[in-house]
Amino acid sequence: MIILCRVVGVSPSGYYAWRKRGPSRREQADRHLAQRIRQIHRESRGTYGAPRVHAELQIGDGVRCSRKRVARLMRSAGIAGISRRKTTGTTRRDPRRTPSPDLVQRQFTASAPNQVWVADITQHPTAEGWLYLAAVLDLFSRRVVGRAMADHLRSDLVIQALNMAIFNRKPAPGLVHHSGHGAQYTALAFGQRLSEAGILGSMGTVGDALDNAAAESFWATLQTELFDRRTWPTRRALQSAIFEYIEAFYNRWRRHSTLGQISPAEFERRCCPGETTGQESRAS
């Protein structure tokens, strides 16, 4: 040991003193913090990266630490968040129908709930075939307020999602419903349902994902954090997973960067105390 100490340039007494010393206060703090980081990562279903883990520590736990420190401890623990992938749309325009005007103009903000809803359709394969999902989000809080799932792309799919949103939120007349130019959204029956509810239809330009960016962002999140993480043997299995992800995780728990790293439900609770902005969603 004396020879080794000479090689590395330390004294034997210094070496033995180092061996007797316990971990430093910083090392102990890092160990404790790393344990909490692993717990947060598990609770996020393995989806959170350093930014959201850091937000959970600061906002949820009141722990003061830097994001770089969180990232370092995550690397040391071998854990990481999930990166988004590009998604593709499923809707096709019906040239026989007249689209609604663009009332949003890429201004994806709202000052209160039930001012602007954004809607779209996505799809994912199962061993039984494709499952189609239509969703409606409140632009104010990015909360999913309506959804419907089916093995088809008929217009009643988006009508069901709209009906759920109307039931859950009971909006006043004048709300704007923004979507793409898919045949489902230009269908006569869908337009009639909007009119009955006093909702104004709005559509972006054809083939431009930026004109419905808020919906596209949600699809990218869903694709990355749920769809692509396993294979789905049946439509029912995927339906159950989507319901649980949206209602138990995304709406109520998942921290959203657009909302200052709080969940959609918490954002509504803080910004609109006393308002009925989100009743319990019905199972689909």
C-alpha cells in the first residue's frame, strides 16, 4: 500500500484517513436526491427527463437544486426521459365541402377556459387492426375535455368526442372549435352539431400541421409516452390504456411545459378557482 501511495502521490496517513471518513455531506445529499429522482421517474411512467424531474422537485417538493445537477444524477443512475417522434395525420379533406374560416390564426392561447377548443384525429395499429382516436383539447389549459375511439373514421367519431366535451364543460355560446380539414370535420352532421351547441367552427390551412399545433403536440406526446412503448394485441387493450393515460396521468398529473410545469387540472384549479371547468369524464 505504501508503494501505491507513492505512485499516486499521497501519504499513507492521508490514505487511511480518507478510508475512515464517511461520505461527504454533498455525497449524502446526492444519494438522497437520486433516490427521489428515481421515484419521480417511476411515477412518471418512465417518461420524465431532467426538465420535468427538476420541476417536480422544485414545485412539488420544494427542493432547491439546479437542473444540471438533476441531469447529472439521472445520467449516473442510467435513467432518461423519452424523446418525441414525428407523427402523421389521418384526416383527408372532402373537396365537396366548404371549410370553416380560420378563426385562430395560429394564436394558440386563450385567456380563460372554454374560449377555444382544438380537435384532431390520430390512429395506432393493434393486432386486430387500426384504432382511431378523436380528441378535443381546451386551448387554455391543454386539458383533454372530449375523446372518442373506434375502428372507423366516420364522422360520428368526431361527433362523439365533441359531445363528450360539451357534456363535460357545458360551454357558453361563442366558443371556437378549431380543427383540420378532414372530411369528418367538414361533414354536414358535424357542422349541425356545432351549430346546435352555439359553437363556431374554425379550420387552418390544408396540410399544415402548424395550423393545429396544439393538437399535434398532444399527439406527439401520446405517441411517445404511450403508443410506441409496447405492442397492442387488441383494440380494447389500447382503448383502456388511452383512457387511463389521459384521465389518470395526462390531465391530472403530468407536468406541462406550456403551463409552467403544472398539470392541466392543476392549472385550471389555480387560474379559475370556483369555476366548473372539468367534470369527471365519462368512460368511452
